Amino acid sequence: MTTSGSADFNLDVAELIEEAYERCGLEVRTGYDGKTARRSLNLMFAEWANRGLNLWTVEQGSFTTTASQEYEELIPGMAGILEVVVRRDGTDYEIERLGRNEFALLPSKTTTGRPSQFWFDRRRTPRLYMWPRPENSTDTVIYYYVRRIEDADALTNTTDVPWRFYPCMVAGLAYYLAMKKAPERLQILKAVYEEEFARAAEEDEERASLKLQPSAQYLRF
């Protein structure tokens, strides 16, 4: 006997919904069944963003500074920002994160220089405030941010989720559907979902050595 020689298993949205319904002891029978499942799936993706960092959604962005500009508007809907550096003459300088209250207490907001601190304003179209304000229009600000997971739209689409999260995704959708259609299976499907998510989240971590530093304040990304 020989192996398949392939490792390209994938689930489109229709197959994902079908598997989740089967775990609820149900079948997809109407167009509304698919519609309500896609809605639940998109809500679950939003919940994943609230649970913590999903490494496959981390991307790099950049912009060129504008002298004395108060803030820079970033990508609408981005979930958070991780690290920020200023690149000048080929050298990257780390910028320290500030909280809202720390930024508000800076005595002179209009001081210019090479930025050394930033505040990430988490609005719908987020803003990056830097202090001191940029002193030129030639530096490059490079940042790593957390984007939204892409929506599950057409049934023929595949999801914006790596294969290692497939068991978690199916288990989660089954749990969400059980809240609406199979309450008798709710507890067991929730337990399976939480177990699958914990396993996937534990695997989806950086492998670099962990360095901890004391902080006077807990700051969200």
C-alpha cells in the first residue's frame, strides 16, 4: 500500500457548515441554514480576535513620516498593533508604547524630533500618535499589526484559517449552531470546542525565548 503523496486537504465554507451540522445531529436543508451558519462563523472569527493573538493574521505595514504631523491614520478595522520602529538612514529605532493616560500627560505634544514613544488609538479607523512628533518627512515608520480574519462569504470560498485550526473551527461552529438548533448537545460541543481551541492556541505561538520585564501598567495591544 502507498500513501496519497498529497497534503492539500482543505475545507470550503459549504463543507465546513455541513460537518458542523452533522456534529449537531442535523443536515443542511435550506438556504437559510447556510446563511445562519455563515453568520455564526463570522461572529466566531470576531470572538477569536478577542481571545488573543492569531499569528497568521500578523502583517507588516509602513508609512513615511510627515514633519510635525499629529497622528497617522492606519488601516481601518485592524485589530491591534504589536511593535513599531522608526527607520532612519538604514537603522531601526524601537518606539516605546504609551497608554492613553500616559500620552495625555505628556507636557508638550508639539515637540518635534525622532519619535521615541507612541500611543495606538483603537478607534474604527485607528490612529498612531507619536512623540516627539516627526521632525522630517523622510523617516519610515514600520509596524506589525493584527488584521481581521477575512469573512466567510460564498459557500465555495475557503476560509482565512490555517489547516492546523480546522478542528477548532469546525468544533466552534458546531457549538455556535447548537445554541440555536441543538441545545441538547450544547454542553458537550462547548467542551470539545474549548479543548480544540486551547490545543490550537498553544501550538500557534512564537518559538523564540520568552523575556519578561516588569511593567507598572497592563496595556492591551
